[in-house]
Amino acid sequence: MSNPKAIFFTAALFPQFIDINLSIWPQLMVLSVTMMTLSFLALTFLATASSKLSSKVGKKFSKFFDRLTGSIFILFGITLIAARR
């Protein structure tokens, strides 16, 4: 309920795979379990890959990347402030 994007995504995706001649609830359950399983597997893969990658990438690159992304977010903030005037 706290993420309306997920609700809109589900509301747009699920009707394409539901047969109106059959019972709705079993179909929704199968679709929900399938979506949750695929999401879990994708997130598990990403966590495992990032863990293995971070152990191979040195602290020097990690520090550089943190500074780069931080600078980009600061630039975005400055751009937003300038755009409001």
C-alpha cells in the first residue's frame, strides 16, 4: 500500500494474463506467486553479484565511485534549486 507504483504495475500487467471465463482468485494467486518468485530470484542474483564484485573491486575504486555519485547528486540538487527561481 505504501508503493503506488507497484499497484499500478500490477494493475497494468495482470489483466493481460487473466481469463475472464475462469475463477479470478486462483489466477491471481498463481500470477502473484510467480511475480514474487521471479522478483526474489532477481534480487538474490543482484545481491550475490554485487557482493562478489565488491570483494574483487578495491577500496580505491569504491571510494572514487562514492565520491562520483555523491557529486552527481549534489549537482542534481543545485540544478533543482536553480530551476525553482
